Amino acid sequence: MKSVTVSFSSTESVKDFVNAVSRYPFDIDLHSGRYIVDAKSLLGIFSLDLAKPIVCEIYSDNYSELLKDIAKFIVK
């Protein structure tokens, strides 16, 4: 499992993120506070407070390609 913090600047960036993570067969969750949503769910992500950074949990050991695909969303 790998955890990274992500942030979204616009609704278009959320759509791009969902398109990127949807290509992977393993589970990916986002959590903000006490809320946990499926990272592949556009409506789920919009239910979170997007003004704050969000923790992305990747449930796989083969996540290197995914990290490249979502690099622009990862908070350094």
C-alpha cells in the first residue's frame, strides 16, 4: 500500500484524475477527515472538501506507473 497527498485546482482536474486512476485494476481510495471515497468515483470526490489536500491510498505494490500518471496532482 502507498499513500500520497493530492490536491485539485479545478473540476476539470478532478475529471482528469478519475480518468487516470480508472485505468488501473486495483483499489484506490481518497480520504479527507472521516470521509473515505473510491478514487474512481467522480461524484464521490466531489463530496469531499476539495479546498484541502486529500490523502490517496493505493492498495497495490505495482503503483509506479500510476504515480507517474497522477504526478501533477501530488502535493510535494
